[in-house]
Amino acid sequence: MTDVTPFLWFDNDAEAAIGFYTELIPESAIISIGRYPDEVPGMGGKVMHAHFRLAGRDYYAMDAGPQFPFTEAVSLYVACNDQQEVDRYWDALIADGGEEQPCGWLKDRWGLSWQIIPDRLIELIRHPDPETAHRAVQAMLTMHRIDIAAIEAAAAAA
């Protein structure tokens, strides 16, 4: 079977980023890191090819310069069980230069976009009662970090 694996292009800090990600997310590990030879101008010792695993899924990464920065067109989605998990990921990923975005999105210090989304939000925006779902969506649209209790209160309001 053919594998399809995300490959992340970092400016020059891939090793720090993947080290951070694999420490933060359970069932994660750095599998291998290959480096540019010292003879490559400006790249000697940087990550030429890294293989790592986040929550059991494989990824690859490299340092390749600033030509192609991350955009919101690609994000990593983290499904969270509860508010404590939302808060843990949110706080860690916005630390040291991360940036909050609307509706549960953020950019980490490397510019990679993440969606930190509690399972309860998905349940409520898919609620069989369209009014309940609409109220949940409207509440979400006012938030950066998702607040489960506030979404539930809004969804229940009549």
C-alpha cells in the first residue's frame, strides 16, 4: 500500500520543533534525524531529513530556509477529551511566541497552525436540533481558545 505522510518545511529550527511536539503529544517519538553535511553552505548540521511520530502518525520534516513559510492552509488538528486537555495543548503551543487565532486555532512559535478542538464542541455543532447547533457555532465564533462550559451554556440557552 502507498503511504501518504505529511512533510513539514521549517526555516531552520526543525529539530527544536519536532523535539517540542514529540515531548508534548503522547505516543510520539523522533525516529531519525539526518543532517546536511558541513560542506553545504549555510546548512551544515541542520536537519536535512527527520522522521518523527505524533500520536502514532508519521511525519517528516526538514530545515530548508524561509522561501516557503507555513500558512493557515494546512493545520494539525488535535481532538481533545476535555477542557483540561484543551488548556494543556493551548498553553504549550502558544508559549514563547505562539499566536492565538479564532475558533480554536493557533499558530505555534514556528508558524505552524493547529486546531485545538474538544470533542464536545463537535458533538454540539452536529447536534440534531439545528437551533442548538447554531447556538454552539455562534458561541464558538466569539472564542479563541474553546471554552467547553461556555459552548454548552450557549447551546442550552433557549
